[in-house]
Amino acid sequence: MVKSWNLVAIAVLFIHHLSLLIPCSCRPITTPASATNRRSLLDNGLGLTPPMGWNSWNHFKCGINEDLIKQTADALVSSGLAGLGYTYLNLDDCWAQNHRDSQNNIVGDPKKFPSGMRALGDYIHNLGLKFGIYSSAGYQTCSGTMPGSLGCEQADAKTFASWGVDYLKYDNCFNEDIRPQIRYKTMFGALNSTGRSIFYNICEWGDLEPASWAGTYANSWRTTDDIRDLWDRMLYIADINEFFADYAKPGAWNDPDMLEVGNGGMTYDEYKVHFSIWAISKAPLLIGCDVRNMTNETISIIKNAEVIAVNQDSMGVQAKKVRDYGDQDVWAGPLSGNRTAVLFVSRKANTIRMTAFWEDIGIPPNTTVQARDLWQHIDLNTTFNGSMTMSLTGHSCKMFVLTPIS
């Protein structure tokens, strides 16, 4: 009996000392126990197809403010991007002031966002868009300029809901080595307790393979470290993400990070490859460039409705590399209506020929198909039976939807 009481005392002291590590008076919470709050976020009706929208980080980093965000919202609508499905407008890091208020609430930086975050959300919503925001499952965010939500999950989730937030990107910095399954599940419970449906993106960088556990309570999860606007880095990220293809499904998606299309580090053909791989991989299509100032080439890529349709197909099956020759790939995945999406990718600098075989891409033998070229926007005059062979220039791709005709 004495030993039992000693254990209790030790536990109480441990909890007390742990609470002192938290740099605000919020306390860690556990996932609420009610049946409603135990529900999986896969049942929240969100993310039945991969999310589409815009994120501030890749192009602007910490250089965001109210005028920029409002102009971006206007541009998403006026450019026609919102009409194609790019409806999430997501603020990344650096939007909050560097300390909480006297009630321990997180507060928008009044110099950057003088009208306040609720007013900003209203502006975004009044344009028919959705409002996304960022925090970290740590004591600070990755920039080190604003508080994270570790220990304050319940308070921050309530604040986000009161601002009309529709999407939370939840990062992984300054996490005190607390296991991600604990930290991210806690925010899951906090979001659910608000009663507002908020798309939940876990940005754990793929450290402990979140694809294998995050689908229980998140709508998407990062499978990789950060993307960069470089050809080799983009392909490296794509290859890692492909390894987890079997975990993706409607409501729960692998996330290889935001798009770099339009930021200037790759060629036009390389950006087409980037966008095509993300689309066929059922990755979130979150634009990362300045949509107020896009080139015609950038617009032609991110507004390709036929490639977007592959990404948004209701079947929700992530494609895989069915042939990998090191410097040339064939990616394929099933679509609704008994169709198949096929992507040829050349990683070499010179022209090559590549073949996709029916046995690899899941089409029954002796099936004849019609091929729709998604970048040329034409049906090929030739039908194919058993295989199809294409010639590609260096660092380029060709993408097709194959429909059986016999």
C-alpha cells in the first residue's frame, strides 16, 4: 500500500514538472472520450478528393501580410483557378505575433494583419474560398517567430474555429521529442471538439512513416521532407511518396508537399512533369507560386483541366510506378469508368522511347484502348492493344487516359 502511494506521488510530481516545461498556461489534453469526438476525421466529409488551393510558403516564406493574402484571394477567383477547384487559401508560417495574449490565446500579428484574422477569414469566405491556417505540434513554429500549439491544442482549435478556419497545416518543429502519434492525435481531438469541420493536414515530414498511422485521424499527411524548386529534388520527393501509395484513399491522402510550378527553378517541361506526377499520385494540388503574376506557361500547367480531373477522380486510387528503369518511369493507376491513367516520364536529358505494357498497368490482355493525350488535348488517331510506345524528349512527360473500346 505504501509503495502504491509512493508511485502516485511520483506520478503527480512528474506531471507537475512536465507542466512547467510548457511556455504558456495551457495544458496538454487527451483526445475527448465521447463517441462524437472519437470519430475518425475520415468521416468528416472532407477531402473525398485531394484538396486544391494555394499555400504561401514556397514563394513568400515569412513575407506575408493582409494585402498580399487579399490580393491572392482575388487572383484565385479572377484567374479562374477557383472555378477549377483551387479553393483553399492557406496561410503558412509567420502569421501570428510572437507571444500569446493575457488569456493565452494565439493572436494574429497586428502589423501584418491589422483587420484581424476573423475579418480576413470573412473576406476569403465571401469570395467563395476556404480559409487555411498553420501551426506546429511544438512550442514554436518552424520559423521560430510565433508560438506553436503543443500544450494549447484545445485553446488554439477553438480560436481557429471562431475565425472560420477550414484547413489546418500542423507542422513538427520544437516538439520536445514527444512522439508524433501523441501530439497529432491530441490536436485531432481538439479540432473535433470545436464542432467545425476542419481539414487536418499532418506535416510530420515522413519521419516515422505517418502514412502507416495518420489515416486514423487526419485527412492528409506529409510523407517527405520539404520540396525545393529543383528537378532532382522534386523527383526524389515523388519517389518517396510513391512508396506509400497503398495508404491513400478518399478522405486520407499522401502529401509530398506543395507545388513549385511557376517559381522559376525548373523548365516548362520539368514543371509539366512535376504537375503530372502530383496529379496522378492523388497528391494535394496546392499552388506555391505568386498567382497574381503568372506566366502563360504557368497558367497552362496549373489550369489543365484534364490533368486535374485525373487527380480529382472519384475512385481515389494513387498511381504507382509500374516500370522503373532508373532514368525513365511508367506510372499508372485506375480511374472511374473502367479507365486507366498512364504517365511516361523521362529523367534523361536526351530523347528516349518507352513502352507501357497492359500486364503492368492492369488492363486485361488483348484489350484495345483509345488514348486521350492530356497535354495535347487530343484523342490519338491510333488505337493500342497490349502495349503503347512513346518517344519523349529529355526531362519531359506524356500523360494519357486509356479507355477500352473492345
